[in-house]
Amino acid sequence: LEGLRVLDLGCGSGRDLYLLSRLVGEAGEVVGVDMTADQLAVAERHQDYHRARYGYRRSNVRLIAGRIEHLETLGLEREGFDLIVSNCVINLSPDKPAVLAQAQVLLRPGGELYFSDVYADRRVPPELAADPLLYGECLAGALYWNDFLKLARGAGFVDPRLVEDRPIGIQDPQIEERVAPIRFYSATYRLFNLAGLEHDCEDYGQAVAYRGTLPRHPSAWSLDKHHRFPTGKVMAVCGNTWRMLQETRLRPHFDFLGGGGRHLGIFEGCGMGLPFAAQEDGKIVPAGCC
């Protein structure tokens, strides 16, 4: 993340904000947005402490009061950020489509929305979604995972990538009984702002090899839950994965093989295959549409 401009949606008192401040270095910048004045005041009180602790001549952190579904009103630069992050905040927003759409506008081409949130295995009923207790527990606002994928694609993030996930255990028996049988999950997604990504994994005969040069990842690095790249191993990838590596900040850390000029159909093993039945006994039906 060295030198990047990062936006933290729902930065709160600044815990992630100042971790990011260290990771981007003095040449980078981190902008935090939060709607809670008391939380922002805590973050501001620690701003000079972190500047001095990191040895920066000036703070690389900027704090803005505002709502994440109204980013267009905060004077933020279009295509001004390399990375947007959020930690379990988007589920609290009453207008999630607006958050995703405006994040896409603020990201540079090749930029990335990387965030963790709470998801449900089905749609949360309206009476539960309106419950203030469940809202405070980050359950009422949890999106049905498949609705989230549709929202992301509608906002221009065509190929959302799941990085990691885990079930959420509910400790309060009364809350657990009330929301049953809904199951909740904490999940991290990365959404790349790349125009022209395809809806499915298409094979163009391309491959990549990880150089082992990303900090703290000398032996292997994972793009997402299903793409782990051991150092030096040539691995075939679909066209979308190729672009996520080749047209982003990740490019210097990979070698790229194959020009991608010939389409070979759906990439094998990506959950979708040819829908047509195989020919039987070598018989080929003469050409015709009916």
C-alpha cells in the first residue's frame, strides 16, 4: 500500500485509519469518513501522536464528518482513491446501493473496494430489519449474500471476489431464537474497478507466476478464497483474474504469460460449464436451428 490514497468508510475512532496511515507511508494519504462526531473527536486527538510515532513530518490522515451514503456531498475527488476500505459499517447504511455506486465513482481505474461486513443466508424479514436491537448487533442490516452480488455488479463491480469468511455465532439465546433459522456470516470482499470485466470466468489461455515480492508474503499470496499463488509456480487464470493482476497495483509482483487473443470458452473449474448435452455415440445432428 506504499504511497496509495486510501478512503476509510466509517472510520470511527481511527483504529484502522492509523494502521493504514502506517501502511501507506508518509507519501500516501488516508481519508476517514464517519457520521459520529464523538468518534471523530477521538481519532483527531490521536492524530499528532501517530504522526510523531511514525516519524512523519506531517500527518497523512484527514478526517471528514459525513454519511457514507452521501459521499458526493463531501468534496471528495472523482477517481481520487487507489483503495477504499470499510470494516463492518456498510451493513448499517440505509442506502447500500448508494454507498457502492459512489465508491465506484471515487476509485481510480484499477482501484479496489476492499471491505468486511455481515451477510445473511437469506433475506432478513422487514420486522427484523426494523428492530433497533438487531441493528445495533449488525444483524438487521445484513444483506442476503446473493442480493449483495447483484448490487455490486449493478454499481460497476462486475466480478466480486470473496477473500475470506466465517460463520457468526450469536451468544444471546433470545436473539438467536428470534433470528432463527437465518444464518449470518462475516465476509471480506474485494471489488475491482475495472471496466469491461466479464460476468463469467472466460478462458483465453493466459497464465501468471507470482514473484514472491509482496511484503510479508514471500512464499505465496492469495487474491481471494479460490486463487492462491505459490511463488514461482505458473498458474492458468481466467481473463478477469488476469486483468485484476495485470491492470492494478499488483502488476509488478507477477509475470504474465499468454497474449489472450483467442477465446477458449468457459474457464474449467469455475462453477459453470457448457449447458448443452454431449453428442451420443459419435452422432452429429446436421446443422439447422429447428
